[in-house]
Amino acid sequence: MKQSFYDLTYSDLESVIHQNNLNDSVASVLFNWHYKKKATVPCVDKIAKGAAAFFESNFDFALPEIDIVQESSNDRTVKFLFKLKDNHKVETVLIPFHNKYSICLSSQVGCAMNCSFCFTGTQGLKRNLTTSEIVGQFIQAWRWLAANRPGEERILNIVFMGQGEPLHNFDAVKKACEIFLSKHGTSIGIQKITISTAGYIPGLKRWSEEIPGVNLALSLHSPFEDKRNELIPINRKYPLAEVLAMIDQIHLNKKQFVTYEYILIKDFNDSTEDATKLGELLVGKSAYINLIPFNAFPGSQYQSPAVDKITQFKATLDTFKIPTLIRTAKGDDVLAACGQLNSRVGV
Ligand code: SAH
């Protein structure tokens, strides 16, 4: 089977080119063609015939196919269901703000974390995505925008908050980040990429050593170990205290902060006591809190708190002077909001 072109980082591509005695300039031409232009056909007339023939016969340029597109009628959120070569499916979401978009990428088919509040977890883990399947979600979403909302093909932020635990598929996610960052291609700024984790410590260790500068988000959800155990089963193996200690050791750039995500669940983690403990835990850190009212999905056992309860929770955090944002659900009419992705259902 041919290797996917989209699995190659720029330096991988350079090695292929050297090993096969092709002209050095081919690397930048190909990255420009496939990542900057996002051309739908292989590059043939911009490089020597021999080089073009070499890439055509040794590399696969196919990308995950768009199976279903759902556009939210509330807020222009777009959800894609992609069909992979082995017929597995994953979802990707474009989240709009002022005619620009953030893209929420999936990193695995399903997820092994089995968090009690997350729809993806009910699928179990099927497999890791490859780098080309991760990068492919971005390119295909961009092409869809160019064709369907011309002039709006501006995807400025990348968040690994779709299906899967990105740090559990470290190698492929790291390579995808390297490709996104490449100046020869999409040239996304390092501060525009965020990886969200449930707190998988082996991945966090590698993250801090191998891709510093990429932003980190931790799904915190409860400051109490026993409650967090109930929500996020891997907390039993990698307790919050150890995760936070690990994060504290990570060197952050001057203006960089860690995002702590907190799902608000009615009568479970929405009390003043929860907010106070959360504030005590994070005060003094370079922290930013995202409060996410729980998003329901078919069969879910939790509910979102009433609005005044949410405002009260934020007010308690404000006394600690930690920047806190209440994140409104986008695209929930098409099950595209946080925790609603489940490609088995694909609705
Ligand atoms: N595995 C990674 C990334 C995927 S989840 C992680 O755990 O961070 C992306 C975000 O959506 C996480 O903060 C997750 O906790 C949140 N989320 C999951 N299910 C949700 C739900 N039903 N309602 C609101 N947010 C949810």
C-alpha cells in the first residue's frame, strides 16, 4: 500500500527527496501546493516530470471523504462526518466567529477514556487516527468552506477537542502539529493550536518535552479527587494532584496560559463549595477557566444547571481573580457541541 503524502512532515519530505536524488526545491513546491493552495489534484507541472512521476507512483494523495455535512441554523457551525478508508467515521466541527473559524479536530476513532459525561466515550476506542487523517480533516474542511462559503476559508485556530484523547495518540498528533506549523504550508502560529487532555500523564510528559509552545487545555471538571474519579476514570490512575503538579513544571511563554475546562453539571459539581475549591486550586497559576454548561446527548444521565447557578459559580471564581469564561454551546442543534460527537450515530 502506498504511503500517504499527508503523513510526511516537511523534514520527512526532505529526507525522501534526498534519498531519491530529487531536486531540493521539490519539498517547498509540494508543501506549498498541497498545504497552502490546498489543491485537489497532485502537483505535476510545477516540478520536474521525473519528480512528479516518483510522487505519483509512490504516494497516495487521497484524504478522508466528507460523508455528511450538517450546518447549524442557529450560528453557522458546521459539522462534518468523515469516512475513512476502512469505513470508520470521525467528526470534525468548524466553529465560527466573525466569518473566521476555529476547527475542532478528532484524534481517534472513539476514545478509551470513557468519561461519564461524554458521548464519544460510549463508543469505546476503535483505533488511533493517522497523521494524514488528522491533517486531512483540516484540508477538507477548508476546501468545503472555499466551495460553499467563498471568502470565508479562514481557519485561524486549531483545537484538538473532537473525538479522542489526543495525548493518547501522541505521535500522530505531534506530526500533525508539525505540519500545521510549517512555514512552507499552512503556517499556523504555534499559539493558535490547543491540545485538550483528560489528564493522561505519559502524554503530558512527552508534550512538555517535545511540543512546548502548543497550548494546553486540561479537562478538570471537579477539584475533588473522588468526584473526578466518577467523571473521568483515568483519574484513578493519574490523580488530579499529580496532573496539576506535572502541568506546573511545564515552561510557559510569557503570555501563555493553561486553559482549565470545567463542565457544569446540575447538583453534581455546581455548588459554591465546588467553585471555592476550584479557585483555591488554580489561584496564582497562569490559568484561564472555561465553564461549559453540560451538553445533553441521547441517553445522557446529567443535566445542565440553571442560568443563575452558572452565573453564581462564575462570581465565586471571580473573587479569586482567575479569568473565567462561560462558553455558550455552539451547534448543539446538530449535536456538534462539546461532548456530543459520536460517529457511530453520525446525526
Ligand atoms: N479527550 C480530550 C479532548 C476531547 S473533549 C479531553 O478530555 O480534554 C473536549 C472537551 O469537551 C473536554 O473538555 C470535555 O470534557 C468536554 N465535554 C465532553 N463531554 C461534554 C458534554 N456532554 N458537555 C460539555 N462538555 C463536554
